[in-house]
Amino acid sequence: MYMKALYQKIRSLQGKNYGLYKSLADRSWDFGDFVLEFLHVQGDPYAPASRVMIKASLLMLGFPSEWGGSFERRLALSDYLYRRLSALVREKYPDRDAAVVFDTAGPEMLVRNALWVDNGELRACLQVRLPGDGRKIQAEAAAEILTMVLPDLVSAALYNSGESKKDGVEPELVEHYRVLAERKEILSQLEERGLCAFVPDGAVLPRASGLSELPMEGAVPFVSPEEMAVTLVANGREIRGMGIPKGITVISGGAFHGKSTLLQALTKSVYPHIPGDGREGIVVSESAVRVGVEDGRSVRGTDLSQFVRDLPGGISTKNFTTACASGSTSEAANLMEAMEAGSDVFLIDEDSSAVNFLIRDVRVRKLLGDDREPLIPLTDRICEIKGRSFILVAGACGDFLDLADNIIVMASYKAECARINGKNVAAGLSDSAVGSAAGDGAKVVPGLPAFVEPECRDFAEYVKPLLPSLRPASAVERQVKVKISGDTLLQIGFLVSDTSKAGALVDKQQRFGAGFMLLNLCQNAASNNDANGESAKATIMERINALCEKIKNVGFRNLPQGLSREMSLPRPIDIACVLYRLRDNGR
């Protein structure tokens, strides 16, 4: 048997010092159909679990060669097998302190380092707790885990069990691929149709609860209003749904009628979802960003002058820096940074926004004047921002109605096109009632300087002040550590980033992915100098996009520390959002 050598090696360690487990990492162990490697061996029974990697060719696992081809097929196969392996490990080892641990996944289909397919090969990483009696090795129990349990998991979860089926694989895998293939086709058609988002008929938008990502049972399926209905062709079939045109779209409606639920579904759908989630057919621009208030966030060198005039004391907002932004300035920073990073769709809910950033009624304008109010509200700027779209939930901020290109009203969880009615309502009110600075549906506010688009900053220049804090925690540590406190506070060396509202990050795996990728990019920026000792020029997004493309091709295995723990790939724009929030943990 191919596993015999490993079995004999483990048995030879019976009763010896626990540290000798590390000798298992000296070589790869060939099991015939797959190879086992040790990425990390724990130092004692109470240390974090060991990490092993299983490598196997798709041919050996019984999958047709095309499943190692396009990115969509590789992502579908990787995600499908990840969920099979995760479910099997949870079934056999429900305890988090069990002998074998493999993370669970949310409904998003993501590039994960724990299981990825590239170059016709599958790599799966699991945590294994090597047994010990105090500081002594328990060889029999270890041999059972490594030479019996792991092969059984591979056999049950990773082999193709659908070779006799119509498509040569399980129907569930075909559905995984269908969702991704249709999403790709619909994304290309959005641009052709002048749309920024698409919500198919039959989509289930609400979730089972505020703590669950499962679809709500008995929810009202989405149906497009006739005026906004479009039919797209993807994967050879016609799909009808609501097309949201580019421009300014207002979603209105009464409380608890579904307007924020629609916006949340669009926010989540920047990532593809698994079949059965209810949102798998929703497609929105891949660079869409949720923008809202973020009291206390750090801002460093961002140009806020398009929304914030100079502050009291002559403080310029063209290169604005603060360790504790107010609600309105934080939202202005979030919007300008998202523009800088290339977002073309902004999702805004009045419930999570600073009111004085969104609107200012005529009474307050008369009371304060522009000389005592540095803020320029979004209503004064939104129509000048060309080539980008806004989707806003407005149940109370009616100023946006006469500025909107499209108006959707959610009534009893059903979408209605209300553009004509909304325009008539806005036009029928006096300027003092509506509170618009423009008045009479005007698109440009007199006397306001023209809007200037932000340019993406140079990566090396932006991170240069951060580099001194990018160091190990002590002299004995060789590597900069990436940690997460709570669920969202990311720490990279002595830098921290509150990622709770950074882009559309969905879980800790993505936050760790962003952290290790930024660590790698910053370290490269510190060492990647030209002949004159200056860092090679590239913008923030050029650096991030290039690294993301590499990981989409070969996974995380070429990233330093890329297999050290579970992580998944965020969108480039989400990584930029994490970067913009990085600060020294002492400030």
C-alpha cells in the first residue's frame, strides 16, 4: 500500500517526544490517488492544529478535463467540492475541537485557499489535531487519522460520483456552473443594455432572520414591474426580470415594505451565490459599493473638497486626514474613495447615512448660508457625477425624487415603477416644501464649482507612512502576523483596519485574505525599487488588480503565508476599502 510508509513512520514515533511529529513534514506522502503534505505541524497537543494539504489530479478524481479549464468551471468545481467536504467533516466531527476540522462556507461562491483547482490539480487544506498523551506521541490514534480517516474523507467527498450521469458529473455541480455562466453572460449584457443591475423574476430577496443568510420561507417572490421588465438571454435560455438603468434610481416605499431588502440583495449580489439561495440570479456591477456613515473611521489624504469645503481654522479638505471622522465626513470619504477605486455604482440607504450629507432643506440653507456650513449635500452634486450610477433608498428624503432618472416604489414587497408619479409629486410642491437647492428640477446648483473626479493614488506613496508599523510583534518572531479581533477588526503587524463597513466583505476568510494580500503588497512596495532607489510607479488599484488576477489563476499557494490559515479572495475594490482604513493601532 502507498500509505504504508507513512503508517510505519508514525508507528515508529510511539511514545516519543511530541515534537518529533515535525519529522512528518520532511517529505510528501504518496497515497496513490493523492499526495499528502504537512504545511504546519503543531508543537504540542494544545497548540493550534496542524495543517495538511491533499493534492490530486482531476483525472485521478474522475472529473472530465474541461472542469479544469475556464475560471467559471474551476470556481464551480472548487466551491461544490468545498461544500461537500465541509458537510462530511461536520457530520463526522461536529465538535470544533475534533481531530479533523474544515471550515464552513456562506452562500457566496468564492476563491478559497482551503480548496482550489488549477492546472488540472485539486488542492485541499484541512486542520488535523495530532493526538498526544501530554508530551508523548499517541501513534496508533495518529495513524488512524492520517491513514484511514483522511483517505475516507477524500474518497467520499472529492471523487466524482456522477460519471454515469448525463453530463458526466453530479447535477448539483452542473447547477453551480450554470449560475456562474449565466452571471457572466448577464454582466456583459448589462453594459449593452445600459443597465447597472438586474433582478430576475422569482428571486427571493428577504432572509430567514437578521442572523441568517438562508432564504425566508414563504417570502413573496420578486416580480418585475412591466415598465422596467427586460428579457436577457443567458446559457441558451430567456430570463425575464427588472433591469435597473444607469443613472440615479430612487427606491421608495413605506416602512417594512421591502425597499431596504431590495438594496441589501443588490449589495450582497456583487458576489455570485449558490443555487437555491434565492439571490443567485441577481446581477449588479462587480464594482458596486455600499456607501454609508462610519463614525470614527480614519481617513488619510483623501480629497473631500467636492463635498466638504475648508473646515474652521482654515483646515483644507483637499488632502484630508483624521483619526476620527464625523458621520458626514466619513460618508463623504467613503464615496470619494469608492470613486477613486473605480466603483461605477453606489448603493445608499438613508437609514444608514448622515442626513446632512444627503440633503439640506431650504430653511437650514437660509439659516446658515454656505459660509457657515462646509458640507455640500449629495443632492447638490449627484447630477454632475457622470458615468456612475446611484441606487438610493429614500423613504423620507424626497429631495431625490425630482433628481431621479428612475423611481421604484416597494409596496407590500412588490416593486412598482413610479417614475411619472414621483416626478409629478416633486413638481407639484414648492421649492420651500421640497427643500431642493436646485428647484424646478434643475440639475446643476448655481455657483457651485464643477465636480472633479478623484484620481487613484500611487500605491507605494500611499503606504509609505504605514511601513514602519508593518513589523513583527517581537524580536523573536520572523513574520508579520495577521489577526482579527472580534469579527471585523483586522490587524496587520501594528496596523489595524476596522472592516465592519469596508466594501462588501462577507466573512473572516475574506478579511484574512485582504490582510495577507495587503501585507504582501506593502512588503513588495518597500523592496521593489528601481535603480534610483524609488518604488516603481503603480496606482493602488493597479497593484491590487494584478495580485487578484494571479490568485484567480493559481489560488493562494504562491502568496507568502497564503496557506497558513483559511482565507478567500475579496473583490479588488473591497481590498482597497480595507487599505483606506488602515492606521497605526496607537492612533
